[in-house]
Amino acid sequence: MRYRSFFLVISVSVFLISAFAHAEFGNRFIANKRLSVSIDSSIQKMSFRFTCQDDITVTAASVYCAETLHAPAYLVSLQDDVNGQPSGTALASYSIVPKVQSWNTVPLNAVPLAKGRVYHLVVEPDMLRGGGHPVAVIGHNNYASFLTTDVLNHLHPNDGSPDLQSNSLFFDKGQWKELDQEPVYALFGLGAKSQGNPYDDPGIRPIYGKVEQGECLHFLCTCNVQNIAFRVRKKGQPTTPLTFKVLINDFYAHKAIPYYKAVAITPDQISSNFQWVTVGIPAPTSNGFRAECWFYILQSESGKSLKDSADCEDCYQLSDVGNTGGLAGAADLTFDGGPHLSRAVYSMDGSDPFHWIDEFERDANINALNSPCPAPETDEFKPIPTPIPLEDQPRLEP
């Protein structure tokens, strides 16, 4: 097995928050770098282990292929969990020759999965291709590798609910081993249901001068957001503080209107490793933040661009995660269940209220804490009894 790093290695401080029902937290799902797990032997396998979020009849599954070299076919299968490992018996499977740097989706015979149960999405070489003898070659010059990311969150990305069983496993030399890496996968089922982790692209958002970065959160109710947490680090030696701002989004005019601004952290209070920082904010009304879009933004006068706007020096950086495209319904698998409710935003000229740009397939690591919405009201309807014939009741005869 070989691991290949596709992103800059970054130290991390783990940030865990109890999941609240009916709340919008923004994005607290983190990843620092891509990892690539190579399957280059006929006896090797890998598994994405997960806890099923809801009853779902799965009809398709997706995995991300990071690298190929004259790759053979691979069998993708759903399997039950036995003591933390795949059972070895496929509930449904399909063979594919993976396409590199892409999401690869396979159809599956409909298989029902139960809420709260643990399952495995297994990838292994398909040497026989449905026949009685091998028809493929696998080795260091004939293989594919599949994507994971480096921080094991133990969360479902779409709503932040816990998944203590999530992990990536690798099988070699007759035994399974937990890799403690985040599974990158997706499942699709009947009724437009889906589950998985679509974040195949960890990123860094530079903050310097007029380049401002943040997250748009759209609450489902008026709620009292008391604190905002964001995951940042400094690069080089910034000389001015990192400022936190709240903007009101006038969606009719596509205009961001300033509401609140304060110093979030000074250069001596932050390190070159990513860390979570929490700031308090005043509510805009007596009831809190209205159920609409709010921009939570970070800005600093310090720093300058390094070659291009993707990097900077003597500046601050905000972490994020995103999807590179090619995965159906990827936004429905991200935090808050879609890009309308949560998405990364940035401006190359923060002083211009009309020049804010949405990145719908990315989420910056910014959280609104203490923002529960009440449980939605549900109507209960008593079942209608089946009519039964009554004696001596007049009947119409055909």
C-alpha cells in the first residue's frame, strides 16, 4: 500500500461540538490534505465504513479515483459489518475501470440499508471480470488509488450528526487495518435519498488587504446566534489584527451591507497551525438573526499576494473543504443540506458591497454556535377505518 499526499500538510486542533437537532451550524467538517490509497495487488482491498443515517434503498455508489496507471477493473460492493470489518459477502456489486481524478459512480441492484446500522463500501480488484480465470494484470505498473482525507471527523457532513464508526480500512496480508482516514464516498437511493462525504478538495482561503473570506449562512428560523467560531492560522508575520465582520445580504440587490465589526484576534494570539477561534457577536434584533442569508467575514489589512490570489505572505488563512465537480447532488451532502443554506463567499475588494462572490461547491470552516431552531411542527392524522358492511343497509346493485 502506498499513500500519496495531494495537499499541503497542516497541523490541526480538533474541534467537537454536540450536534443540535434542527440547527444550522455552518461547516465544522475539516480536512487538511488529500490521501491516496493504492490497490496494486490482487489480495488487497479497501473499505469505506459508515453508519447509515436513514433507511435507504441504495441504487448507486460513488468513489473518487485519485490516480491510475494502466488500471485493471475494480469491484465496488456494499457489505454488512461484522465486528468492525466487512462481512465478505456482497449485498450488491458492480465492476468498473476507474477514471482518474474523477468521481466514479456504479449502479447497484437495489439493496435496503437500515438506519443506525454499520455498513462497508468495499473496493477490490476484479481479476476475473465475470469469467473463470484472471483476465487482468495488477501490480506497481497496473493499479488505481482511491481518495481519503487526513482528519477523521466522525461526523456526517450534511447535518453534523455523529458517526463514531466512520473510517477507512485496508486489507493486506490476510487482515483488515483501520487507517484513521476520512472516507470519501457517496450513496444514492430511491426517493432522491443520499449519504456520504463529497468533500474531495481541502483548501485554504487567503485573507489579506482587500481580499476577504467567509461563509454565508441562511438560518431557517429567527435565532439567537451568540458566538461564531472559525478555523484560521497566520502565515509569516502579519502586523495587523484579524477582523471579524457580519454583513446583511440584500439578495434583491446582491449587496452586502455592514452590520457588525470587531477585532477577532491579534498576531501574537495565533500560531502558524490551524486553530479554532470563537468570537461573540450582538444580535441584530431582540429575537436574534432573521431567517435569511448572513455573511460572516474575516479581513486583515496585513499581507500581500504571493504570485497569485491563491496564496499570500504575512497574512491570515481560513481553511475550507469543497467538491471539484462530477458528483451528482454533491451540494445536498454538504453541511446544511445544500448551497442555498451554507456556502463559501469572498471578495477581492471588500469595500465594494456589490462584489461578493459565492462558491456554491465549497464551505469555509465557519460555525454559528448556539443557533438551534425549534423542531418543525408535524400534524398527526388518525387512520381512516376501512368501511365494513352494515346489516339492513340499502345497497346499490350494479
